[in-house]
Amino acid sequence: MNPETPPQILCIGSVLWDVIGRSASHMRQGSDVPGRITRLPGGVAMNIAMTLARFGLAPALLTAIGRDAEGDELAATCAQMGLNTDFVYRSDDLPTDRYMAVEGANGLIAAIADAHSLEAAGDKILHPVFHGSLGNSETPFAGIVALDGNLTRSLLEQIAQSPAFAAADLRVAPASPGKAERLLPFLAHKRATLYVNLEEAGLLCQTEFTSSEAAATGLLKRGALRVLITDGARSATEADATAMITRTPPPVLATRVTGAGDTFMAAHIAAEAEGADRDTALTRALRAAATYVSGETPL
């Protein structure tokens, strides 16, 4: 990478191998059914970066990848996709992280995210922003930052408070409902846009919502600057203190679930980076996520 042309978008968080088992059958606890098992590059930051690259943008990854065989393969795959891995922290003693999920015709059945190496690496992954070529406290990074909740709560708090991120356009997602509360440091942040689903919004507000509009209203009342709330195939809402926009995604036959929210977030970021207005950006993001869920590649 030419140091005179630093990346304009950073994707910070999990980059790992996704091991996904999918079946066309409806499943329940204890089901044993035929299907397909795939291994693909994944993780929230990776999914966002891959989608941004498909939309013609050039994101850089900030994450931890082991120096094991799986890590070497993953880093090479990232490079082949055109993703900037110049700033990735490669650990000698931490293995490359993994995610495992089972999906049936009735949606996601179960998933386990093993992001222990990312958590153990801590702020080492942020050295290029804190003390390096991407910025520091005196000259903060001023581009877009896509940040995921696989980082520890303490590291997310550090990012929220750090002068090195004071000029960044922060786009934040929790990674899963189980990690939604890690986003609390950004709930009243003055530069953060939150991308959450209906369940995650409820966890952040300690209540339950029945619609994306109600969830957006609740998060804004809690101090959020701007929010995007998705609710599966039902209506999604983008809102801030000045406006609220609600749109329904196009109906599709769902063939996969894992990564749909990351695709939505990346497509929305890409649309706004191209200068799209708020309504157009939301519509494009919903279309991209629906295309992804249908099994096609969103473009």
C-alpha cells in the first residue's frame, strides 16, 4: 500500500473461518439431517470488508490472525479478494479464530463464535490507529470505521473515548444479540451510527420492541445519535433526531442467514460513501441483504 494514500475505510473486529452447516430441512434440538458443510472466510469485520470490496471500495482490516496454517490461508484469501491486510496483527502464539453455525429451512438453529484470539490480542490490533501509520491522538483517523462487537467491552470503551478515533465516522454493530450490551459505550456517542436488529435494540434498552420504528425511537431516547434497525423480512428503520425512514425489504426465499446483517451494514455504508441520500441508501442496503439471503451475491 502506498503510505501517501491511506485507506478511507477500516473494518475492525473479527476475521476468521466460518464453518456453516446448512440443511433444506426444518430442524430442532437433536435433529440429524442431510445437508452441506462449508468453510468460508467470515467474521463480522470480514463480511463487511468483502461486501465493501464487491461495491468497489478498498477497506483495510484491523484484526488478529494467527501465524498458523489456517491463518496463512486466511490472510492469503483476504489478499486475493483485494482486502488490505497491511495492518493486521499476526500472532505467534494465538490460533486463528473460528465460527460454527447450523442453519435449517427455519433459520439459524445454533452458532458458536470462537473469537478468543481477537479478545486476547486486545489493543495490539489498534496500534496502527493509536501509534502508527493510520493516525494517533494528535492526528486522528478521519475516515469511516466499521466496528464489531467481537472486541471486548473494555476495548470498545477505549475506542469510544480515544482521541485517535475522535474524527472518525463510526459505524458499529454488536455481532450477535449475546454481545449487544458491549455497544453501550456508543449509545450516547456523538459520532457513532448503530446497526442492530430488533432483539439487540431491546437488549440495549432493557425492554422488548414490536417494530423497528419503536426500537429506533427507544434508542434515540437513550441518547443514540443515529440508528439502523433491521427485523428480518419485516420493515427496517433508519433514524436520527431529524428524521425516521422505514422501508420493507423485497420478499425472497431465504437460503442462508449467517452474514445477512453484515451485508446490510456494508451495503448501506457503500451507498452513503457514493453520495446516496438516506432513503436510497436504506433501500439499497435492504435489497443487498435480501439478495444475499436468497443465495446470490449482492452487487
